[in-house]
Amino acid sequence: MSDSAGNGRSLANKVMMISGGSRGIGKAIALRAARDGARVVIAAKTDQPHPKLPGTIHETAEQVREAGGEALAVRMDIRDDDQVEAAVAAAVAQFGRIDVLVNNASAISLTPVAATPMKRVDLMFDVNVRGTYTLTRAAIEAMSHGDGAHVVNLAPPISLRPVWFARHTAYTISKYGMSLCVLGMSEELKPHRIAVNGLWPKTVIDTEALRMIPGMDRRATRKPEIVADALHAVVTRDPAECTGNFFIDEDVIIEEGNVDPDSYATEPGVPPMPDLFLDGPGSIYPED
């Protein structure tokens, strides 16, 4: 993958706030924006080194600065409304506004109903659905500056095929809750010139969290930079013309025409596994 991957449109001086930005896809999004000279708010709960997962908000913020952007690291547990409000207030105090909000924070458990304790169900619902809702709600005023703004939820297109529910009902409901926020909020926020879109990977992405899932072969994945480059393309479009969509990263990259999606392969020559929730050719669960 080339560092020059891009569309010629810039996020220079734009203010981007990312939930769950201390590692993985969120970090890649932050660094992509930083290359444009964006002002990036890293809002996540990991402000001290995690015993199992690398990356903190402060480490990511420093890398944003090294990449050419400005950064603000804010400790925020997205399950805590007061912390969410405080994080948005800190972003506004530092940078004056928010132009791009990325709802990236997510919790996952690919387990059937009988093997998913309610504590884990509550975590997925609180982080994925409620967290997306509360952070977007808190940021509306800061994004309603009239110049146009973007919200992107890392959420899939909605398919009601039972296969997407049967193996992990709670996780699916929680991710589709983020997708339903796209449908409702994109319409509600049109008068404010705030676009709301979903973005989802075509293939499994190599992240630190993925490596903790037993049996996952990280070689058969793509690098998180493909999601970051796709998101960059979406949020540099006119929000009045680009809202209420469910984008797939590979499709966006192909449409932009700047780089071959296969160049993001974690292990060149190893085909990446298709991601969940995508029907049609290449689906992990082909239709009959």
C-alpha cells in the first residue's frame, strides 16, 4: 500500500474526533487524517498501558503529531454520559468545533445466546449502540457550525438473513443498532448539514483485538489503512450530497481509483477472509 493513497481532497485544519482511537482501525484513521494536517481528538479509555493490548490515547496522539497533525488525547469511557459530554467539551475548548465524528468504539463477542452472559450483552449494547447514540448526540451542537460536517459509524449494511443472527445474536443486534442510527440520524441531521454514513470492511481487518480471538489467522486479513483511506474519501465529500449510505471500504477504494485494494493485504498472496454481514458474491455464507 502506498503512503500516497488518497483522493486529492484534504482534511487540513479539520477537527476529527474518534472514539476508540488508541489502536487498530481508529488509530489508522487518526494517522490518515494527521497526514493532511488535521486536528485529531483521540477519545478512548486506555490512558495507561493495557496488559494485553498495545496502544494508549497518549501514544496515538504523539504519533498524530509526528505525522503532521495536531492532537488532543481525552480519556473517555463511552458508557459514561458525563465523560462523553466532557470529552466533547474538551474538543470544543481546544479546537472550537468538530467537523468529523468517527464512531469507531466497539465491543465484540461472536458467541451464541447460551454462551453469551448478560454482562457481555450489556457491554456490547452499551458500547456499540448506546455509545454511538450518546456521542453523536453530544457532538451535534459542535458540528452544527454551518460549514458541513460528517458522522461515520463503523457499522454494516443491514441484512435480515437469519445466518447473520444465528451464531452471534447479541453482537449482530448491537452492530445493527449502529446501522439504524445511520438511517435515523442521517435524515434528522440534514437541516444541520451533518452527513451520517456507515462504513464497513469488505474483509476481516488485522487489529490487535482480532489477534485475541482464538483461531483467527491474521495473515488472511487486510491492514486497517484500507478502512482509513476509505473513510478519508467519504468525509472529504460534500455532506449535502453524501449521507445515509452504507459504504464498503473496498468499493470506495475502487471508486476513488487511486490504489489496488489488494495492496492492503496483511500477507501478500494470501486471500483475505470476507467480513461478516455482507451478502452476495464472496460472502462468508453464500446464499443458496
